[in-house]
Amino acid sequence: MKQIFSISLFTFVLFVACNTSTNKATETEASAKQQSDKELHAKALGIFQALPNLAENAKNPVTPEKVQLGKMLYFDTRLSKTGNNSCNSCHNLDTYGVDNLPTSKGDAGNFGSRNSPTVLNAAFHVAQFWDGRAKDVEEQAGGPIMNPIEMGTPSKDFLVKKLKKVKEYNELFKAAFPSDKDPLTYQNIQNSIASFERTLITPSPFDKYLSGDSAALTTNEKEGLKTFIDVGCFQCHMGVGIGGALFQKFGIYGDYRTFTHSKINDEGKKTLTNIESDKDVFKAPSLRNVEKTFPYFHDGSVNDLKQAVIIMGKAQLNKDLSEIEVSKIVSFLNSLTGIVPADAKEHPKLLTQK
């Protein structure tokens, strides 16, 4: 009987000891993971910034009246020569500010030579267009309207006269620019559209994470963030836009055309400046909502996000990313998908023609 009791006591003590050891190991592992999460979060805060609520411009203050007018103009096909296209045609807010085409169809049915980037969060970029030829969204808003392939309006005066025939527009411009003697001008058309675009901000789970909510990202997304940083993607894709902050040669380690099989020979900023060092230099795109804004690159030559990541690894970092690394990075990139403001997507009632 004593022998049986001794064996039982030994078994119990052994069980308690093993269980205690297991608990300590679990606690140590949890503590290490917590520390690792803190270090990753601190590192992320040194590279990226969460989206603010508004992309303000002191020279063109955002007001409710300007936003209302800008939204009306954004969706109005009368801004194009024959009435086939609006800003929303190429930058469709129902599909994350893009049309998901390699290049977009213009007012007269012809296609442009560059992919239409998303308008969402674009006001945070260092400049606008792939070659940076517009300094801000105010300047950018006036470009496509008179581009012969895109919207085809022949002159600023042509559009101003067209809109002045619409009674409601005269009233809306007066309300939006009350101190202007002649409020319906081409510059104010640009300022209104830009004011609307400055409200097109899409906070994502990653923004919650940056703001201190560690649970906003899954384990896979955190591993993807770490991989994104470790392999060097952040060197071009940083800041509030996770890109859009600088210009970089596409194809540092080889001609980009070899990697993308591009059918269009686009030399980037060189076509604008005629400077040889600007050859194949483009604005590094924002990766916000990149899951939804395919196809990728300036010519829309790649449809698959994983393939785009592989190409960037090789062309920009000279790295053959493993399948696991690519999957982790894509998992992180998916955490950058935000929500388009519901009121922005609601198509306004078209104004009547007087």
C-alpha cells in the first residue's frame, strides 16, 4: 500500500513539475513574441505614418461648398468634349479610384499610353502623374480635361462657357467662392475637383496598427510587414502613402521591359525633361489599396500582385524573393486596403442644362 502511495505521489510531483515547466516556457515564448511585436511596431512608426483625416492645402482650403461642387464636377461628363467621359470614368470610385484597365479609354474612344493611377489618397503624393509634371491635385485636375486623348476639351474658355450655361453651376460656384467677382473660372474648376479629391482618404487596418492597435494586423500580415522592411521594399514605399513620396528608376538591376514584357517603350521622366538620367524614372506609386488597383506599373503590364512583387524584388533590389517571402509581403499589402467613403461613391444627380 505504501509502495502504491509513493508511486502516486511521485507521478503527481512529476506532473506538476512538467506542467510548471511548460507554463514557464509558454510565458517565455509569449513574452518574446510581445517584445518582437513592440520592436516591429517601433520600426514601422519610423518608416510609415497613419493617414490623417484630411489632405489640406493652405492655398486652397477645403470647404463643404467646394467639396460638393467638386464632386458634382468629378462625375459630370460635360467636362469632356463630346460628353462620353468624366473624371470618374478613368478613376472610378466604385473600383478604388481606377478602371482596372492597362490604359484608359478617352472621350473619343482612343486609349492613353499610361495606366490611370488611383485618385484615392493621391493628395498626399509629392507630385502628380507618373512623371510628376503636376505639383499637386489642383494642377493635376486641369490636365486630363484638355488632354486630346483623355477628355478632349479644346480650351479652358470652351469649358467655362459650357458650364456657365448651367444655372445650378453658377449658383454652386458662387457659394463655393463667395469672395470672387467671377467665381466660375477654370482655376476654380480645378480647385473644386481637388477639394473633393482631398477628402478621398481610405484608412485601413494598417493605420489602426500604426495608431497602436496591435490586433489590427494578423500574424501573417505582421510577418509580411517585417519581410517588406527586411528585404528593402520600404526604401521607395514609405511615409503616409506607403509610396508616392519620391521618384526612382524602374529597373535599377536591368531593363524593366525585360521583367514586365511591356509592349510600350515608355522612358518616364525623360519624355518630359529630355535628360538622359531621367530615362525610365517614374514616381514610386502608393501601395495603399494596391490589392484593388490592378493592373500594375505605369503601363498596366502586370495583372497579378504576386508577380508584381517578384518583379520589383528582382528589378529594384536584385533579389530573387522566395514564394514564402512573396506570400508574406502580399499578405501585408492586403492590410493596406481601406474603405472608400460611402458618400463619395454616391453619384450626384446630374444638373440640368439650361
